[in-house]
Amino acid sequence: MIPSNEPLLLDSNVLVHLIRGKNAGQRIANDYHLLQRTERPLISVVTVGELKALANKLGWSTGKQRHLDELIAELVVVGLNQGDIVSHYAAIDHYCERVVKPARPMGQNDLWIAATAAAADAHLLTTDRDFDHLRPNFIKLVRLDPVTGATL
């Protein structure tokens, strides 16, 4: 388990599980003590944008959108201009497109999220494989089962 004083950065899909409040989200919250940690979990401002867009696209109720806002308020939102995120973005993008074979171009939002995790030296919690090729060169990755929330 990750010590409570080490930073965590939550990928957008983890927040979706937390908002749904079903088994996977509950397990992730409990296993990682997300709201009881010494260091509150981080999210990228990009994640905030992704979730607000998702809420609009899926027509989330006012109550569900309020729950999203309350969850975001419990976390630390990291802007793209903080630290050396831009430098990490450039290095990761170069690595994905020019160094790793075969090339593994990433979506822009995932690039920003990975760069934020790298700049914060945070463990990135995610339920997808989009970041697998960045471990261990750039990020400390924790992949979670999207059905159960268990650490893989």
C-alpha cells in the first residue's frame, strides 16, 4: 500500500467510479483512504474538464453534478502551469511518438494527466491501460480493476 504521505493523482476514470459510489468506487476509496490521507489526492485540471464535459454529455442530474463538485472540492486541483508539468508533457510526448517502439501516441488529456503525475512525483491511480508504457520511466502507476476496484 502507498504510504499516506506520498501523493496520489487520480485519473478521470477513478473519479467516475467514486461518483457512481458502487463497489469499485467504494473499494478504491477504502483501499487508498482517499479522503482520510495526510496528503489529499491530486487531480489535474484536465480531469475537471473531462468530468464536467461528461456530465453535460450524459445529462447528469443536478444532484449528481453537485456530488461531482463536492468531490472535486475535497481534492487538490493541479493547474497546468504549476511546477514543471509542461516540460514533462514535452518529454512524455516525445517518448511516446519517437522513442518507444512501436510508437504509442497518447490522447492529449492523458498526456497532461501523465505529465501532472510525473511533475508531482505522484502515484497515478487509473482503471485503464493508457499509461502502462510510461511506467517506470515517467510515472509511478497503480492500475485498478475497473469492475472490482482491486489493485492489479
